[in-house]
Amino acid sequence: MKSTSFLLLLAAGIGVGSRAIAPAQEALQFGAATYSTAHREWILPLQIRGPLSYRLEWSTNLVDWAAAYSGSGSGTLLHTSTPSARILSQFYRARQLEDASALTGDHFPTADGEAVIHPIHHASLLLAWQGRAIYSDPVNTNLLQGLPKADLILLTHTHSDHLDAAALNFLRTTRTVVAAPRDVYNTLSASLKTNTLVLTNGAATNALGVRIEAVPMYNLTTATPFHVKGAGNGYLLTLGGRRIYISGDTENSPEMKALKDIDVAFLSVNQPYSMTVSQAVNDVNAFLPGIVYPFHHSGTDVLPLKRQLEANPAVEVRLRKWY
Ligand SMILES: [Zn+2]
Ligand SMILES: [Zn+2]
């Protein structure tokens, strides 16, 4: 029988503590959780006699469980949990998975199954949903080894940290659909062009059950803008009733601030190419995405972004490993 381990976690502000409520198991075992005041989140160590794949799930009542994360590895792996003022206590359990090659990442419920968010590097990310692999700005073939072939690829603009012909050739199949602005389309190979939907700012299309809307991405405050309005696309995806926004390299445009009902937002945070931390804080407070992933942040410290937004209970900022 596969191993399962349980942990009870009390939300900060209600009580501070954690307790393992099941005896140590052979393969998976929680260590004592600690609260990081710097990051304002719980650190949950999971001790794994592996290598193996596992699924971390959470519950408020020990009856209804939702997946939080899938991972793989061995040794002590650290997970984070941002306490919610709305939840008095959280239970976590970790279960060993039969499928040793399960995609790692945060799980996200939709009306049509779970989506998995898998950060790759910088601006490159993979969303897995309904057996489909949806990439945004995949670059660097070395970082794509072991990942699934692409069903859908979103390309934001022509900069080399977003567009890499070798990576596209590595991920594509004859059925892969690409969505891109005209400037990107013009750089693609003839064979890839035949599978590419060209979207201008404000245009929308449907592909593989996903609604794709192109949102402008551009600089407003830099004297010589790295990104001119109209050349690139951010994307608003709707899948399984959930709305996911991928900003592209943009500053705090009025189009972004006007977005509504965003469940997950990936925000590019590094001036002079994209947002400053304070711009991002203002934007998030304006359009209130439920979950924010700062990415494309390179040398910018995004911890202040999390701290400045912690007073807003509508928003959870997730700092993940993009580098
Ligand atoms: Zn750029
Ligand atoms: Zn960039």
C-alpha cells in the first residue's frame, strides 16, 4: 500500500502551531512546520524516502480534500502554505503517487478538472489541463527535457527570453496550435506558421477548449520603451470556467487594471522591461486576482510585493522557483 502522512496546520492569528496527527510512515513523513514571518507563510517540510512522486492535499474538515501540489524527489522537501484569515485550520496530507512521472506544480481546481501550474524558468511556464500541455513563452531546450509535447503554445513577443525557435521545434507536434502576435508570426518557420493563430491586441479565439484573449503589453514610463503597444500580447485564458492572465512584458496598463474576475495572474515584475514592485501592487489592488505569481523578475526582489499585498485578504501571492 502506498504511503500517506497527515499534518494539521493552524492558521496564523488563530494559533501558531502544527501537529503531525498520524504515526510516521515509511516513505512520506511531515516534519514540524514552522511559520516564516519574513515570507508570511508556513513552511511544511516533507521528508521523503525516495525518489518518489507524491501529491500534497489540503482540507478544512478531513472529508473534502483538494490537491495543492504534486512533486517528486527525495530527502527533505519544503512546501509553503499562506494562511488565510478565512480558514481556521488546515489539514494537509501527502500521498505517494503510482505515476512516478507526474507533472510537478501547484494544482488549481477548475469546473472541468484540475489544472497544474508548472514554472519552468523566468517567463516560461507550463499549464497542464485536461491532458493538454499549454506552454507560454517556452525557451531553452535544456530546461524542457522530460516535459510533455505541446498542445498549445502562447507567444507574447519577439524578445529572446520569450521566443526561441529551437524550443518551439522541440515541443511541437503536427497538431500543436500556436497563438502569437503578428511580429512573432513573421519570425516562425513556414511549417509552424500553418498552425499559428495570429492575434492582434484585443482579439480573441478558441482553441482546444481554451478561450484565448490577447491583452496589450507595453511600457508606459520608460523613455525608450522596450515594448511598444501593439507589438506584443499578454493573454487571458479561460479554461474550465477559470480565468488565467499571463501579463507578458508590460507596465501597469489601463487594460490590465480593467481586467475582471481573474483567478490566477502571472505578473512580469522587473523594470525597465516590465512592472516595478509598486506598479504591480497598485495593479493587483485594482484588478484583484485571486492568486498572483510574480515571475520574469530576474534580479528584482519580489518579497516586498508579497508583504505589501498581505493586508489584502482577496489576494494570495505565491513566490515560486523561477530561477
Ligand atoms: Zn520583452
Ligand atoms: Zn522579457
